[in-house]
Amino acid sequence: MNIKPSYIGELLAAGRLVLTTDSTEETEEVGRLMGRAINGPIVMTLAGDLGSGKTCFARGLARGLGVDERYPVTSPTYTIVNEYPGRLPLFHLDLYRLGGGEELEEIGYRDMQQQEGVIVVEWPERSDDDELGTDLAIVLGEEGPDERVITMRCLHPNVDLREQV
Ligand SMILES: Nc1ncnc2c1ncn2[C@@H]1O[C@H](COP(=O)(O)OP(=O)(O)OP(=O)(O)O)[C@@H](O)[C@H]1O
Ligand SMILES: [Mg+2]
């Protein structure tokens, strides 16, 4: 797969974009492209089964957002949230271990939103788009050992991404 910067323009124009990746590196690269395009505060969800590549996408996103390679981007399954310094503050969440929407308060979600950074949420199914304030909903589907279908949907018409990255 050849990852083209024009994908962001396509996503913004159609409100939806579907890509297929054939390796871990390619999924990271799609994340990186998204990270480079981010132009302001955004909430992005990453849905998909265990091992579908959510953390892999988030790792690329962090790099595209300028998070230094010195910071390893690892799964926040046990920490629930990992924070990284980038062009904008990055909050990487994994809600797998959360029970219900009310726990968002307990993990300080409102405070994170007020910091006007980038929030990327794995296992958003534990909450919902209204609670999370999702701008961009991404679903990763496993099609084969190394093949993943990545579907992205803009939930608002004015998602703040730059077309030229
Ligand atoms: N095209 C691909 N894109 C992403 N990951 C892939 C791809 N092909 C194989 N993989 C492998 O799938 C696994 C994805 O792991 P990752 O931790 O990113 O999943 P996850 O969706 O975050 O899982 P979890 O729900 O446990 O948090 C890795 O072992 C990765 O190497
Ligand atoms: Mg993960």
C-alpha cells in the first residue's frame, strides 16, 4: 500500500475513508499521516478486536504529532491513560478495563478535554461517542494475519485536520 498525503483531503471531502494495510508498519504509517494532519484539539476513537492494531495506529499518530522517539508508545491497558508531549498534548486511553460511562469522570476525562490536546481512545465501546465527544471514529478490522481494514468517519463536518501534510 502506498500511503498518500491526499488521503486526508479525501477523508474531509467524503467524511469517510477506507484503507487496507498489509503490515504493522503500514498501519503505523497511516497513524503517522493522521498525526501530521492534526491542526487542533481532536477526539479520535479506535475500535476493533483485540490485536486489530489500535495501539500500533496510536504509536504512529504520536510520531506524526511530534512525540519524540525517546518516548515508547505502549498500550495503556493497565494505566488507562498515557500522556505524551507533542505539538499538542497527546492523551492515549484504553477503556478496556472500565465499567461504564460514569468512570470517565473518575479517570479525569473532563480535565483532559479542557487541555485542548489530542485524545485517542482504544475500546471506545466501553463509553459512547456523545460521552467522549468523538470527532473522528476509526475502526480497525482484521482480515488476515497481516491485513487490516481501517475505516475512518468524521462525525462532525468541521473536523480540524490539514489537507496538506
Ligand atoms: N496490518 C497490520 N496492522 C497492525 N497490526 C498488525 C498488522 N498485521 C499484523 N499486525 C499485528 O497485530 C498486532 C496488533 O497489536 P496492537 O497492540 O496494536 O492491537 P490492539 O488493537 O491495540 O489490541 P488491544 O485490544 O489488545 O489493545 C501486533 O502484534 C501487530 O504486529
Ligand atoms: Mg491496544
